[in-house]
Amino acid sequence: MMKARRPEPAEICHNNMRFLITDRPTDANLDKFLQDLQKHGVKDVVRVCEPTYSKEKLSDSGIRVLDWEFDDGSPPPPDVVQDWFNLLKTRFTEEPGCCVAVHCVAGLGRAPVLVALALMEAGLKYEDAVEMIREKRRGALNAKQLTYLEHYRAKYRLRQKNGGSHGCAIL
């Protein structure tokens, strides 16, 4: 029987923001995961599912792992949303164009919903944010998460005042 192939990490870029959406690594494939993170210049990994690997190898490589677990299939709780925006405001102000990784179990629900929120806070409409993510991560976001995003009212906390575009262009 063939082993199921893991999907490649999906890089989502908008203005000076870069995100890497991945599925969950384990200690067995952590070296490959670390290579992917380094290839994309990731300094922060947001883990929104239960831990399946030790943080030590990543932290020894200068990558911080933040544990903000929330229920599978659900929208993120307000404290996770606030922590997410605080991280992004700090990180993208200090290092425009850097990359923040976020992962859940399959990289199809919890991780993409956080990236969609960031895109909406940066000024994208709900439909455009979802389309941008689904172009790179087919099957992302379930009906409950889509409803949450559709009703989410952005406060534009991540909108660029200078319209600067650092790093990545989507063609």
C-alpha cells in the first residue's frame, strides 16, 4: 500500500506579509519540517493543534514555537485571535516581508482560518482571502469556519498605511 504523500507547505503572500501553512510535523519528520521553515525564512511557528513534536530542535535553530491550541473545525477563540494579531503586528513591523508559519493537523482548517483573518485585517474581502488560500491549499476551511469568516468584521489592524509591497507578488 502506498503511503499518503504529505501536501507541500503553502506560502501565502500579501503586501509585506508572508505566511506558511503546513500540516503537523512529528518528531520523525521534524528535520524536513525544519528545512522547509528555514527555506522560507520562518522565525515563528504558531501551533494550533495538540503537540506532536518537541520544540527543542526548532528553538535551537532560532525558531520560536507558540502553542495556541483550539478545537478542530472551530473558529479561533478571541484570545488566540488577539495573540495572533499582536504577533503579526510586531513581526511584520520589525521585519517586513518575513514569514510566519502556522500549522494544525492537516493544514486545512485552523491554520488557514488564522491566515484568512490576517488577510482580512490587511484589507482583503472575505471572498478574496478564502480564494487566495484555497488556490494554494485545496480543501481549506470548512462550512463553520467559512461562516465565521463571512461574519467577521475586520478592524483593519494589519492594513498598510504606505501601501508598501515587500517581497512577494501574486500573479
